[in-house]
Amino acid sequence: MDVMDTTDADEVPKRRTQQICIPGDVAFNLTNQSMKTVSLGPGVRKVQSDIMATRVGVMQYRPPATFFLSTTGDSYSPATGDDVIGVVVKRKGHEVSEQTYVVDLGRNTGRQTGILPILAFKGATKRYRPNLKKGDLIYGRIRRTTPDGPVRLTCTSNTNQSFWGPLRRTGALYRASLPFARRCLTDGSPEHDMIQQVGVRVPFETAIGVNGRIWLYTGMEKSQNLLYSLFRDAEAAKGDGDVIRKATVRVVQEIASMSDDIPLEDNTQYWVTRVV
Amino acid sequence: MELISPLTGLRRDGRREDEIRDIKCHFGVAKDADGSVLFEQGNTKILATVFGPSDAGENDDDDGDLDLLEDPSGLECEFKLSAFSQQDRRTGQGDDPRADEYSEYMEMCYKVVMFPHKNENSVVKVTCQVLQADGSHLAAALTAGTLALIDAGIQIKDLIVGCTTTIIDGKALVDISSHEELQRLPQVTVGVIARSGEIIVMDMKNRFHKDLLNPILAASLAGSGKIFEEVEAIVREHVKNSAPNFTT
């Protein structure tokens, strides 16, 4: 990664540059640019024609007019549209149609929770819906964040995709840093390639939450443990593509050549009828 | 012993009038906190921690009208002088009155550079605890608190830096140590936004003639500038070292 130390206001570059910023740094000056609307991502604010950093990180520019800051911050801040893995804490409410699950989204201090209506699952009705207990995992999307209310989640979607919903209890939950989780979702990153490569030889399921939680499931005890350790090594590699590639090859070999794996018994029935 | 040696023209710790002490920062030392920094300015060591933004809790309705007087800025600051921080252990019957004052100064400073929270009912708590007191406590606390806010990833407009200055025989000494503090000389502590030179907070100790104000203030701003340079370099280095952990 080409990291530059410029602190003067630069003209908007034609290619991507990486500029370290601390709060108050002016990264770009837009007086010479003809941008009518500028799209500002996290960590950045616009002061007249300057793009200024409000946190510490690497300033990013994406054409045509998007600016944001990459940060190491490990504190997840819920944002609408984020796909997250939540841990069910409890169920609230009286009327079945109004009940919600209180779901923990994970934070360093001060537990960040959101609410998920118990019917907000694809195909759920009052009589037939997931019955989640404390500690169960769900993969959902943040529907709304308002200043004076709780974060609202949902596991339904407008499309036919049905990957939202409860995650099998027998899967493994890997707690990752936010940057690592983001890299796993970014096309072209070593972490993303790692996931693709594993998938070629090993059947597995994974859900990646941008709140720093990654759920893994292979259904077999040993291969799941190996997969978990692969993610752990990949995160420790801190973006080093070679290290990740080598680890991936090693783990895939080991899993593929395993003959004595033990299946994980999963007797949980999430979807039930007539729940008390 | 004199503050400035007549022989060498240097201060007791070997510095010149306009030289600041060595600054070191260790980020993320308090794992439980959202942001933390162990800030060392010479022998003054401050542990600054930031918690938040977190739920501020329900408003106590029994307060009645007092709710209106409550500050909705969502910022709570605390300045603490540890009992073991100075030469004599302070068993302290009550709170040091200066601690409350310094806490308020911290709030005044950080409020200026922080943004109103996305959530109405959230609060950020900044605590600066002096572990080793060798002068310029408020100044160091202001700087340390800013660094902790940065470590916590809380958005701020700019960095705040503090500097304490004293003046003797017409010479302004910048970034004073505890020996220089105990001399009952005029002292001025400023909390500034170093880049613009804007003074947010100014604390004065020991009455002095107004003619001394300008020289002391000028030296304070110059000293703050130097402290900011050091701190800026440290932060950039810290970011560069964490750079591999960013998203591409």
C-alpha cells in the first residue's frame, strides 16, 4: 500500500492515493474541482471547499466524488444497511405481533443493542416462526438508526435471497476486528480470496458481519476448528497476502485429506409452530 | 536553587527557556476503555481514558426544572490526581478543589472540538488521572485527553494541546516542571487548538502584573506549538504503524 505523508491540501488525484490524516487535516481542496455534490463517508467533513478529517486514518478517494477515512477503530457504530451478526439477549413485548428480540451488536463498552421484531424473518407468521433463545445468533440487516431510538434490525429482504435469519448454533463465531471483517468482504483482498479458495475444496457456510463477527460452519468438528484457526491466522497476518495464501493452502490440504472427521450434532429446531 | 542557572543559562533540568520536555505516548494501554493513552511529558505521566459514546441513562424526573440546566453536550470529564503521584502521599480528606476546576476546563476544551452526537442520549466520559506529577498537570491532561479521544475514534475537529508557562526575571519558561511550579511565580496554562492558535481555555495562578501577560501568553502559544508538533508526529507515526490494519 502506497502511503504518503502529505499534509498539504492536494488536488483531487486521478488515481487512488493513501494519505495519513489526523483530525483537522485538510486532505483535499475542491476549489478547482467541478464537483457539485460530494459524497462523504465516515471520518470526513467538508468545511467550505476543504475535505477535512475528523478521525485518525488513511484518507480515501473514490471517483467521481466520494471521500472517506479508513480507520483502525474497533468500535462498531451501527449504520443503516449494514449486515451484522447479532446475539439474542432477550425477548420483549406482549403481543406476539409486536414482540421483539433484543440483540447485541457488540461494542467495546456499553453494550450496543438493537431490536429485531420476532416476525421479521422471511416466511414467518404468528404461528410459524423462529423461536430464538438467549445466546442464539442471527444474521440480519440494520434497517434504521435514529438519534432517539433503538437500532432496528430485520431479517427479511425484498429480494428472494434468504440468507438472513438465525445461524446454526453448532457453527463457530469468530470475533474479528472491524478492518478484518471489512477486508473479508472486499473483492480482491487476500482475505476475500482466502474464503473463495477454501470454498473450492471444502463445503462450508460463513456469514460475515461488519460489526466484527464472523460465523463459520462446516458441520464437522475438526474441519470447523481448522477453519476457525485459519481465520485467526489470517487476521494475525494483518493483510499480508503471502502469509494468508500459505495458511489457506495448508488448511485446505489438511481438511480435504481428512478422513475421520466427526459430524456435529445439531438438533436445534429454530422454526417452530405454536410457540409459547 | 535558582530556576535558571546564572552560569549556564539553562534550567534545572538542562532545558532552555523555550524548550519543552520529551513527550511519549502509549496508545491503547487500558484494554477495557474505548480509547486510552499513557501520556508522558518529561516526568509527568497521565493516564487518559475515554469511554463512549454510551447510553447516558434516563433523566431523573424528580429533578424537575433542573433538567433544563443540564448540559446536553454529552461529555463528562474528570481530572484526578493520584494519591501516589506527588512527593508526599495525599491521603486527601476531600476532593482537591483544583480537580473540579480542571475537570471543567477539560470539558470546555473538548466540547469545542467535538461534534454533537448522533444519539441524543449518549455521553462520552474522558478521565485523566495523573500517575506521576511533575508539573503542568492541567496542560498535560488536556493533551492526553485529546489523544485518548483520538484513540477511541471519536470524531473531533482538531487537536487540543495544553502548555503551562511561568515567567521569571522577564524570561518566560515553557512547559514547567514541579520544581518550577512551586516557586510562586506567575503561571499561565493555556489549552489551544494548536493549528489555529485559538485559545480555548486559560488558567492563571499567582497574581501578576498585566505587563507580564503578553510575554507569558506569547511564550505559551509558542510552547503549545512545539508540543503540538511533537504530538502530531507521534500520532502520524502511530497511524502509519497501524496502517496494515486498514481496509484497502
